Amino acid sequence: MRTVFRFAQPGYLFLLLLLPLAYLIFLYGTRRGSSRLKAWIVLGLRLLLLALVTLSLAQPLLTVPVPEQTVVFVVDRSASLLPVQQDAGIAFLRSALQKRKAADRAGLITFGAVPQVDLTPAAEWQWPVFPAEPPGDLTNIEASLKLAFASLPPEGGRRIVLISDGAENAGQVGEIIPKLRAENVPVDVYPLPRPATSEALIEHLALPRRSKKGEPFLLQVVCHSTGEAAGELLLYLNERLVATQPVTLQPGTNLFLFTQTLPAAGVYRYRAELAVAPDTLPANNQAGGVMVVPGDKPVLLVGESTPASRHFVVRLAEEGFTIIQQPARLFPQDLKALTAYSAIILNDLPWSALTPNQIELLHTYVHNLGGGLIVLSGKNSAEAETGRTSPLAALLPVHSQLEQRVLFPSLSLLILLDTSGSMDQVQYEGGFSKLRLAKEATIAALQLLVEEERLGVLAFDAQPRWVVTLQNVDDPERIIRRLAPLQTGGSTNLYAALEEAYRSMLKEESAIRHILILSDGISDPGDFETLAKAIAASGITISTVGIGQDADRELLTNLAAWGRGRAFYTEDFNTIPQIFIAETSRVLRGAVDERPFRPQLAAGNGLWTATRWTEPPELTGFVRTTPRRTAEVFLRAPDYSPVLAGWRFGLGRTVSFLSDLGENWAREWLAWPGYGEFWRQVINWVIPAEPYTLLQPQVSIADGRGLLHADALDPEGNFVNYLQVKATITTPRGETQTITLPQTGPGEYRTSFPLTATGEYLVAITWQQQGSATEEGPVLTGFSVPYSPEYRYRRTVDGHRLLAELAAATGGRILSSPEEVFTGRPEVATKERRTGHQLLPWIFLLFLFELALRFLPVHLFRPLAAALRIFRTTMANRFRAAWQKVATNRNRASGW
């Protein structure tokens, strides 16, 4: 191909037609008396400048051939390739590189599930060390071509050579073809032929859509073989061998049946394994399936066996439950084992008894699969985990005080500040007054609270006055601003301030209500004992902080004792903030309360009806916590702390009982006639409802994706339309995905989703009827992806057809020998260069030269003009002499 010169904007060339007009203008504008030679030179320069500017605007382009090229080799290293195929690809690559020219550049990308750059394009080639394992158990040609395209230079000869069998099972190679065509990057392909080997595999294990416990059903195993093979087919149930069948495979599809019966409700995992010879790939010789059998499933009680726990098992058996008790060391290790139970009860179990993986399984079991969880927080677990945060906390309907009560106003703290005249006293060591340090102490206590907790500040001298009324601490800056103008003055009347505090705290409904008094003097008299004991009887505690030598330490100590709080005394004013921090932290801290009380039925709860409820006996202790905002409290203590609370967590429900089964605090409950009924209703509340036949789900696999299909039929068999159907999918890796099933037909809801791993998938389906605010379900189903699509049998011709279509769509070739890679190219690459910018320096220099000529004196041009006249005369004389000589010779030749 020859060099081609053209203009990118040829329309600007029409400006050259204005040059004659410019010539006339320059001539007309030439001044008389000026040098004629100077005028001609200036005119020539200006015309040349205009011509160069016009050419620059037209953007001249120079297209030149580029003999060298860049080739990126994309080599398939997926797991399904046989060693002989991989060796053939490497041999082709090695031979092709030996034929390249010195200027050619070559790069290398290997791929499986993901591509990786082994060598960037370069003229100097260093043979790479190929990894022993392929990069993933998939074949993603699309991703490898995208990476190869990104590795190519922006111009010149560019080409991709794909060495593969074309068995794509991830990505869509058609997505990259338009980009390759638009950038004129052809893809040459070298199809790797599959050798004639025997291959046998299990394509599918089919289970019925539904089965009842004790009802026989047929299990189908679909096998495929490329030739005759003999051996046996093994069937496992929950990894236990249950059936063996001798088989003889014929070329093509083979179907085998097993008759099975499941005696109880639960989730069951089947796995079929094929052991035949001859065979090539063992990875595809198994398939699995998950079967959910509806019905009553047992309840798992986790904890050590005690007389109280055995009593619980017996009483619940009378209520129709099957309770299986196991110690924590035998807790299920996988999700399939957990789904065999309708609910899990953790009996006074420290969370450290479970591994992090088991706690994560509990989370998935409840949140994604709709399981039930009951946690009993007795004395043993509370003492074992004091000061520690439980990883189970996210599942429970209550907040531990150790976790700072994130979502509920668990504390109302009212600070009574003495602002009498003596509070203006300054201590020499610190230089701060008592009142200033009291303000700092209040701010320090404020910073320990969360926004839903409540704080009030009541100042007092001769009379109480509100500085900050009891309010949520959602705006700490506002509270701090209210403290700033607080001043000292007056006498001390603590009794009136305590009365006002009592009236205000009675209106609070927080679980913990605490009054913190700071005073440094002797108060006016009053019946403090009667008032303090009345406050304590209302569930409100009082603590006192006495400062200074003149403080009435006896009164302040008695107030704390009558108010069931603590008394502090200090002569070091600087310790006031630390005392406030310590006392606030103490009342925030979760505590075991071992005062006897009778639980009260919370009004409006959805667990018991009035006709079914009898008053329970006393509890001698419980763990004080705070209910979450969306939790439902069923039983509460006199101070409004929850004793029994529940909530919905994802698709499931959890319950916290803040006492025990009767080992320590609930011993009187063991003889209570309503004991069995009480726990029956609690367990029924968390157990998922029996799968309603409104939805009948089914899952299948096609083209590497999961297909979820659900039919909605009412009891009469009529289609149910306009449902809002959702599915929560739990992958073998424990990841979750929630998808919506749109309606695709009468009573039919379908969707698809990607399969990200091999193993068992569990699906929980819920639905919501039109106009209803309640979500129903879940219905459980499951399926198994036994091995990667990489190991599924595909005819080699299918992959070769994909490679041929790729080459044809991008202008590439189907290579038959390595010599064709760097030779026999159908076209020569070119490179386009813009040259318009190269004219700009000349334009600038000519402009400066023309500008200088215009200001040169005329007499400087006279010698040049004389020399030009002599040169013109000499040349004219020589021309005349030469012409005369030519004429004379012509006359002589003609005979004149």
C-alpha cells in the first residue's frame, strides 16, 4: 500500500480562491515612493502566509503503511481441556512465535473463568511459566477478549489470536464483537479438536416437586455417555449410602430410577455418584438435589441436661412437641442439619459455647430460611458473658445494656445540680469553680448516652428551676448551650428539688430511671426518708455526690441508701466529671436483677388471649435488657424491662426469655399448671407456619442459570393473580440474594438468577396478596449444582461453530497452521499522521520576517534591486543568445 495524502477538512481549501483578491489589495495599498522590490517581497510573504494558514485549517493527513503488527494470543487453559488439547495449544503458540518478524510485537493472555495477562505485547518475547491449575472452573471467552482488546496499542496492525475449543459457559462472546468490528480488530481462531475419548457423566438428578412423609416417590438420575460403559450408580441421602444399582451405559442419554420414602418432615440432600469405565473426567460423575418434606419437625434444645430441662422436654411432649436435647458440642455444623428442626432453643448458653460459623448458620437459618430461635438468658450465661458483646445480639429482639441500647430509650437520667452561692468556690489546684466542673461533668455524662435515651438537668438553690427538661439527647449541642448561662446564688433547698424530680420521673416509661444529685452544702430540712423511699418504691433510683468539707455527708449517704443507689464524696473538685462518668456507666451497664417479682402481661400483645392466660408464679431474677423498637413485649418486669419479647428477623422469628427454664430463677414455674401451655404458645409463635399450598415452587437449571418457577393456586384449584412474590436465595457460600418473581401468566410467577458456586442452594419464598399488608410464608425449596458447567458434555462441533462465527464477524480467519499467524495477512495496517500542526512554526517565522521587512529603510533594498536588475539583464542576454543560436542552427539544417 502506498502513502496517501489527503485533507480532513478540504472545505477550507476554497479560501485559496481569495489569494488574487489579496494580491489586488496589496497592490492598491502600496504607497508611492516606496521600494517596488520591498512591496513585491512583502506581498509574496503575505500570500504565502495566507496559503499556509488555509492548508493548516484544512488539516492535512498522511496515511502511511505500517509493516509491523501487534498480536495478542489468547490461550484457553480451562479445566475441561484434556492434557493433549492443552499441549496442542502450547505447541501452536510456540511454532507461531518462531515465524514472527523482528518488528512484530506479541502478547499472551491465558484464561479459564477469568483471564490473566501473562505477557504484555512486546517485541522481545520471554516464554512464560504456565500455572499448573487453570484460573477457575469455567470458560469465559468474552472476558478474555475484552482484556486482550485493552492490551492492544491504539493504532497500527492489531490482531487477536484465540486458541480454544470454543466451549464457552460463562459470559457472552457476542457482547464484545461490535466493539472489535468498530475498532477493526480481527480475531483469528485456532479450534482445538477434542480427541476421541470416552466420557460418562450425570446430567441431572430429578426429584418430585412435593412429597409427604412416609409416601414413596421416584428419584430419576439422567446420565450421558459418549460410548458404552459399565459400572454402578450410587445414591446417598445426607451423605449416607442408601442404594446401589449396577448400570450399563449406552451412547447417548440413559435414565435410571430409584424408589425412596422419607419417614419424617425436614430438608434432605440426595447425591448420586457414577462409577463406570471407561471415563475421562471424574469431576462430572455426581449430581445432587435438595428435597423439602413439609410437616411437623422436631425442636432442638441446646444445652446441658438438667432436671429442669428434662422437665421441659416431658411437659412439651404432653403438648404435642418432639424436643431433641443436645449439648452445645453437638450443635449442627451445616445449614442442612439445622433445617431439620422447626425451631432452635438455646438454654442458658454462653455464646462462646458456639463457634462463629455456627452463629452465622443460626443467622442464615432464621433470616433467610424462616427458622425460629428462642434464647433463654439465665444466670449462668449472664455471669459468663459479663462485659462482653454477644454476636447473637443482632438476632434478638432486645438490646443488652452492654451494647448501649441503640434503638430504645432505656434510661432517663435526671441530674440535680446545686447552684447555691457556695458552688462558686474555686479550688487552688485546678483553678475552676465547682459549678464549672459540674457543667463539665454533666456534659461527660451526656456523651455516654445514645440519642434515644433521655436526660434532664434540674438546678436548685432556694427553689428548683429547669435548665434542661427531660428529653431525648438527639441534639447534644442544644443541651450544652442550655447549661452555659447557669449561674450560682442563693441558699440550698434540696427537698423541693427532689419533689419536683419525683413528679417528673413518674411520667417517664424508660426501663431505668435514675436521679443523680450533686451538692456541696447543708440543705433546708425536710422529710427526706419518706420521699426517698417513695421514689425507690416507684422503681426510681437515687445516687448522690457530696463535694467539699461542708457537705452534709450523712444526709447524702442516707439518700443514696433509701434510694437504692450509691453515695460518693470528694474534696477534690477535679474528680467531679470522673464520678459522673463512673455513675452513668454503672446505671447503663446490663445487670442481673435477683429481686423476686411477678411478670406482668403486656397489654395488647399478640401471644396470648385473655381467656387462655393464667397468672404465672414469681421469678426470683432476670437479666435487665431493653426491647428493640420493632420488638413486641409479651411479659415485662415492674420497671417495664422486658421478660419475654419477640420480633421478626428476616423471614423468621426470634424470642428472648430473660430468665431460665427453672434451674435458678424460675423454680416455682416447674409446678405451675400453665407451664406447658406457656411454652407451647412461645414455640408456636416462632415456628414457621405450615407451608401453605397457595404457592408451589420449583427450581431448575438451564444455560448456567437457576430458573425459579412458582404456581399459585387456591384450594379450589383456581389461579391466584397479582401476588407480590419474593425469593431469598442462600448460596453454598452462605451469601444471600433476594429477588422478585414477576407474574408471567395466569397464576404463574417466574424469574432466573445467576449460579455463583457449586453445592446446595436453599430458597425461601414469601408472598403478599393484593391489598394486604401482611407477608405470608415462607415456603422452602432447594436444589443442587453438583459441578461447574465446565464439566458438562458439549459436542466439539458446537464450540467450533462459535469460533467460526466469531472469526467471520470480526474479519478474522480460521487458522489451520502456525505459519498463518504472522504471514498471509489479507490487509496491511496503516497509520494516519496529522501534519497540519507542523505548518504552525513556519507560519510564525514568516509572519515575523514579513513584519521586519515592513520597517526596514528603502535604501537597504537598492543594492538588492541593482543586483536583481543585473541578474535579470544577464539572464535575458543569455536567453536571446541561446535563442539566436538555436534559430541559426535550424536555418542551416533547412538549407537556407
